Amino acid sequence: MRTGSGPVHQAAAHTQALPASPAGPGGFGSGPRHAGPGTGLVGSAPGHSAPTAGGATAQSVFAASAASQTAYGNPPPGGGQTAGGAAAASAAGSKRTDRKRQTEYEPLGPVRGTIRAFGELCITAGMVLILFVVWQLWWTDIAANKDNEVLADQLITEWRDNPDNELPDDPDTPYVAEPVDENSGFGIMYVPRFGDDYYRTVAEGVSLEPVLNRMGVGRYPSSAMPGEVGNFAIAGHRVTYGKPLNQIHQLRPGDDIVVQTADGYYTYTFRNFEIVLPDATEVLSAVPMLPDYKGKDRIMTLTACNPMFSARERYVAYAELTDWTPAGDGAPESIADSPAYDKVGGEA
């Protein structure tokens, strides 16, 4: 084959001088078809097929596409990369490198580092505080109520199996039992004003653990026993740990407070209340606020912290014994039909 000669090269030379023609039946940018061996669409004929103005347009579009790819650093369809493409690719790579460098964090200075560490500590402390509040105000009530229920069941079982559960010689005189060991339960208290399902166990002592935090309310060791002449004084939480005296401020004159023991039911009737300072221990005297008098009344005193969520003062409620029912006679009317008694005391 001779270089630079033949119909193909001559036709190409003439094509450059021909004006572009509109698209014909051959498709976009294609001119009339030319016969020849292996004839196809314009621009695809090998050998002696003569390209037309439409083929030149297609070649121009192809060349523009190749130039565009070269400008963005992509190799032309035929393979290889031009010098312009290499330069564009290098420039694009440099821009990406600069972008990566811009996203890198600079080291924190001592002031910023200290502020950041302090902020993280505050967030952690806040989460711990929230968990503590949830535990103190919610979980302690659940645990204490469960312990209270278990202890009440134990007392009822002991009273049912007690062979001495008989009427006293004088049914009109309240029977007074001997104090039990410290941290031991001996009674169940019902307060209809606090709800039909309210009951709390009464234990010996006023220590936080295990009495006040897990056993309900506690009897001051120096005070009288239920039904005894003098002052039967008890203490209990107003918030948290089952909050047995949470509603102490709801008591109204004439409300009943019933204490059940192995011997019977002691009904105290609420009279009045007062708020004192924590060191006013004279409220526990046989005659409250008058420690020099012994008195003849059978009094019950309930003490709890005041105001709510504070131990700045003491809320003191006073009641007087108005009825006594031996165990064999059944519960008094004030609690006989209550869900609390049916759940616990009614099993005795």
C-alpha cells in the first residue's frame, strides 16, 4: 500500500472543503450513503468509501469530546494521556490534597483543651446526677415497698401460729406487749386517709438501716408500746424509701390510725399537729411538750421531715387511743373491708 495515495486520502482532502450538510437518512450528522465494498453508515466504510460532510461533523464532535476529556485529565478513547491531560490531572490531584489538608484538625491549645475537658466532665456529672435522682426517688420506693410486703407476711404468719393469741383477762383494757428486739418488726399500721391500700410495718428502732429504709416505720425505743399509757412515738420517711409518711399533712381531726399486733387492733384518732425543730425531743415525752408530766393518756405521735425533700424541720402528728379490739374479735370497721387488710392482715 502506498502512503499518501489512493481514493481515501483524496476524498479526505476534498471533504475539508465541502460545506456541512443537514442530517440525512443515515442518522445524526450523516450524509448520503456511498456504494462500495463493505458499505455501511457514513464514517464506518473502510477502504475506498468516501466520507461526506456529515462524517466530518461527526469527526468534529468526536474531536471536541476527546479534547474535553483531555482537559479534565481523562485519557482519550484511543488510550494514552496527553500532556494537557497529565497537567489537568496533576492540578486536580493538588486540589484534592489541599482539600484534605483543610479538613485536618489543628491541635487544641491549653485553654480550649481545658474548656473541652470541663464540658465533658459536666456532661458526665449530669448523667450521674440524673441516675442518682431516678434511683433515690423511684427505685428506693420499689425496693422498700417490696421489703415491707415481705415483712408484713412474716408477721402475719407468726401471729397465726402463735398459741397465745387469746382474749386478755380484761377485754376493755388494751393489752400491752413487751418491746421486741431492735430491728425487729412487731406491728402493721393502717391509715385509711392515706388510701384503702395503704399499710406499713412497724419495727423496733429508728435507725436508717435497716428500719426506716427497708422496714417501714420505727418506734422510738424510749417511747411507749401500742396501747400503753404514755406516748407511742414512731418515725418514718416522708419521701424516698417507700415514703410511709408522705401524706402526713393530709391527716384531719377524727381520722383513724390502726395498729395491728399479735394481740389485737389499737385504734388511735388523730387530734392535731405541729411543726418543730429537729432537736425538739420533748415531743416524744409521755405528755408531748411537757416532759415533767407523766400523764394518764394513751397517745400516739408520728414524726416526719418537713418540708418535703428537706430535714430542716419536723412535722409532728398527735393521736389518742379511742378503741381496742382483741385479735380474736377481728378488725375494726375502719379497715375491715379495705384492700390493704384483705391483702395482709386479713390472712391472720
